[in-house]
Amino acid sequence: MTTKLLHVGVVGGSLGGLFTAALLHRVGHHVTVLERSRTGLARRGAGLVGQQDLFDILTRLGLTAVTRSGVEARERITLDRRGDVLSRDPTPQTQLSWDYLYEGLRGVLPDGSHLQGSAVASVRSEDARAVVQLDDGRNLSFDLVVGADGLNSVVREAVADGQSANRYVGYVTWRGLVPEAALPDPSAETLLERFAFFTASRSHMLGYLVPGPDGETGRGLRRYNWVWYRSLPLDGLKTLMVACGHAATSSSLAPGDLPAGLRDALVAAAASELPEAFAQAVAAEPRPFLQAIYDYVTPRMSADRVALVGDAAVVVRPHTAMGAAKAAGDAMALVDLLSSELSVRDALAVYNRDRLPVGRSIARYGQQLGDSLPL
Ligand SMILES: Cc1cc2nc3c(=O)[nH]c(=O)nc-3n(C[C@H](O)[C@H](O)[C@H](O)COP(=O)(O)OP(=O)(O)OC[C@H]3O[C@@H](n4cnc5c(N)ncnc54)[C@H](O)[C@@H]3O)c2cc1C
């Protein structure tokens, strides 16, 4: 029976891991978060589109200040190449600050439970336990291990029966996050307070305001988050990664990774391909970053004493704006089941039964949205 308290190892200390660890801690389980990054992820995030599961988990965790700190886009607009508004849709949408959410979640966890600089090499099940091997060779044993280690999860191997490879979909997102005051007029007038889009051959641009890093929502303190999807064949992605000093197989560039010459080329491409308002938003970002887009759906969410949540389980395309909400949904379902009268084994079986179809369905929706774009 799981009414006994468990010691749970959570691999990955980003949103999926912190949602899970914070909920487990709140119901009395002992958690240890193992995060690869030595410095933590503070100030690494951008904006998140508010979704119901996100609001639900924040309410459960008592982090209502985060839910109140959203910035609302009052309408959606689509621009043409000249910058004229092709269509308007009065659909208000709230964007939350990733950074503020992250800090709030970290604050729920007790001191000493979040171990930065702890890179996990592998996980194996052993006699109703799950054993984590760290890169430094140490082994840690838990009642249960939750893999929240994202796109390039190593925990997947313990669950997914050799089916753990992502599939690159042939496009990337270039991204920027600039103080709103850095946007010159008339770009600011066109873009701020709105969710704006522009689509052309092999290119899809969008942008919206998010709160400041500490949740500031006042005018002048917010940040403009732009996301530029561009087609990039796999060979081009590998060449880019190598040019940035990364392994050819890398999937992302952090702010500062892009050499100045390549950043200038991106700004020049924006000037020749995008409406001026968006081109100026790209030019306003000194350190653009990149995420290659992949599809992945695990064949199962759990095996033995190991479960997956968030992107480790199912990678959904960012068009859905549902990745973090899905991770929140996984965490709530898993922790509710572990806190029920079911045995750990049965709780994980029900978790697999209930959450795999949800992940599959959001992944399919994201693929349909991607297919509808000329990327
Ligand atoms: C361009 C873009 C825009 C997005 N916009 C939105 C949005 O608006 N709304 C939304 O809901 N979602 C959005 N998402 C998706 C969202 O960021 C993720 O789906 C969500 O944060 C869930 O992430 P996660 O915690 O599962 O994984 P991640 O955030 O990838 O975290 C994985 C963590 O595990 C750590 N880790 C990895 N390997 C190891 C290891 N071996 N040992 C220890 N630690 C390890 C990493 O350092 C990291 O901290 C977007 C994604 C992209 C790419």
C-alpha cells in the first residue's frame, strides 16, 4: 500500500521535475531532485501560455501569486509581409513568466532536497527499488524514480524498451526575449499587448509579452518573447551546431552560444523575410537562442519502479503551448495515484493507462498544427 511514505528520486529539476517533487513533498513523501545543471535554471526561461492544468497545479501548491502575475494579450493579429494587419481575433490569452514559476516551485521544496550538478547516467530497477547511477559513478537507491529529464532523457531507457529516440521534424525555433522598452516604435505599437503571427514559406513567426523575470506585469517592466520557426534540414542543423562549438547531435543553443557573425546573419534574414515589426524584435535580441523541434511518444509511462513525466515521456510541439501544462497534468495524476490506497505497482499501472492517451493526443494535435504550416 502506498499510504506509507516513499523516498522518491526525481531526475531533472525543470518544470516537470519540480511540479512532481513539490506535490510529493506537500503530501509528505521524501523527495530528492537530481538536476544536471550546476547553477540551476533561474533566469533561463521565457514565457508560458497559461493553460488550465498549470493554473490547477499552482492553486494546489498555494502558488497563486504566480497565477495572478500573468500578462494578457487582448487579441490575436496576423500580419502580412508589409506589416499590415490581415486579420484580428479578439481572443484574450494569458502568459506567465517561466522564471517566476520556477522560483515559486523551488521555494516549495525543503533545503537540501534539490541537488544541482547531479547528472544521472542511468536508472535500473532492482528488488522493488530503483537505482540511479550518477555520472560520477555513485549509486542512489529510491522507492521510486521519476524521469523528468526532458527531451534527451536518459531515464527513458529504463521504461521505453529501446524506443527512446526522438525524431527531428525538420524545423527549429529561433527565440528571443527582450525588455519591452528595447522594441522601437512603431514595432512596439504593433506588437505589444497582442499575440502576433506572420507565416511565409518555410517560416512562421509569433510573439507575445510575458512578465518580467520576477513576475513584473507593469508597463515598461515586461518582456517581449518572440519565436521564429524556420525550416532547417538535419544536415543544416548539424552544421550549425558544429559552428557554435557543440556536438553535431545537439538539439539546442542557449543564449550566448551563437557566434556574432551567425547572429548578424539571423538579423539580416529577419530584415529580408519578416514584417518590419518582427524584424526589429529579432534585431533587439543580442543573444538569440534555439531549440530544434522533435517528436517523441514513449510506448509506456512506467516500468517497475520508474515513471516518466513531461517531455521525457512525450515531446509535444510548441505550437500547442501545452508542454508545461501536460507536465503539470502528469505530475498531478502520478502524485494523486501514489497517495491513494493503491500499491506503487498498481498506481503506476493506472498512471500509464490514464496519461499515455493524453500525451498521445496532445502530440498528435501538435503534429497536425505543424503539418498545417508551410515549414
Ligand atoms: C520554443 C518552445 C516554446 C515553448 N512554449 C511553451 C509554452 O508556451 N507553454 C508550455 O506549456 N510549454 C511550452 N514549451 C514546452 C515546455 O518548455 C516543456 O514541455 C515543459 O517545460 C516540460 O519540460 P520538462 O520539465 O519535462 O523538461 P525540461 O524543461 O527539458 O527539463 C529537463 C530537466 O532535466 C535536466 N536533465 C536532463 N538530463 C539530465 C540528466 N541526465 N541528469 C540530471 N538532470 C538532467 C535538465 O537540465 C533540465 O533541467 C515550449 C517549448 C519550446 C521548445
